[in-house]
Amino acid sequence: MEISLVIIYVLLFMSELPFKIIDLGFIHLELYKNYVISTIQEGVAFDFPHLTEFFEVLEENYSGQPIVSIAKRIHDYTVNPTCYLIAHTNLNLLGIAVVCVSKSAYETALFEKKFYKNSYEPFHTLDEAIDWSNKLIETYNKKAGL
């Protein structure tokens, strides 16, 4: 009886579950059909080697399928903003959403937005970021005739 209640709860209150969860040490990734939710760990100085490893995970699991990256900023870490200058070259990455839990995280995301050439938006909630991501995918699919 308890298991069926859990299943009902999941179906009613959780719109989607990740198809894979990956922990690379510096980052925790939850992979969904149209987006990946990432949580960079406390104290990480995210730079090009991290970005390369992140892109390898995207390629292995999405093989060119268009997706959106959603970053949950719940820890204190830094991102080399020049990473955004090459991040747009990953052709299947349609955009980046950043979920900010503090005013300083939001301001940092606004600063980083200047370096990224594709769609990039900071948000206050994960639901807002997911909605935005789904709209990006929907728009892409319409333009591609899918």
C-alpha cells in the first residue's frame, strides 16, 4: 500500500524524474529529457577543464539533441566568465538558466550573462527556469519543424 501511495504522489506532484544522475565530484548533474540541472559544489573554481568534462557528459547522454542547462546556485563557487565565450559553441546547448538563491548570486548571474552569446536568464525559482527551458525547446522544435 505504501509503495502505491509513493507512485501516486510522484505522478501527481512531480512532473518529471531525471533519467540519469551523475556526480563528477565538482558538480552534481540531473539529466532530464530536455534539460540538465547542475549544482556546482562549494568552493569550486569552475574553469575550462570542468566545462570540457560537462560537455562530454552532454555529448554522451544527448548526442546532439537540443537541451538547456539549468544551474542551481546554492553553493558558493566561482565561474571563469570566459568559459561562457566558448560555451555557445556547443551546438546542442540552446541556453542557460541560473536559479539564484541570493541577491548576490542573481547579480553575479547578470554579470555572467554579458559573456554568453545565446539565451541566458537568471531566475529565482527552479520552476521558472524549467518553464523557460521548455519554451526554448518548444520554440526550437517549431522552427526545426519537429
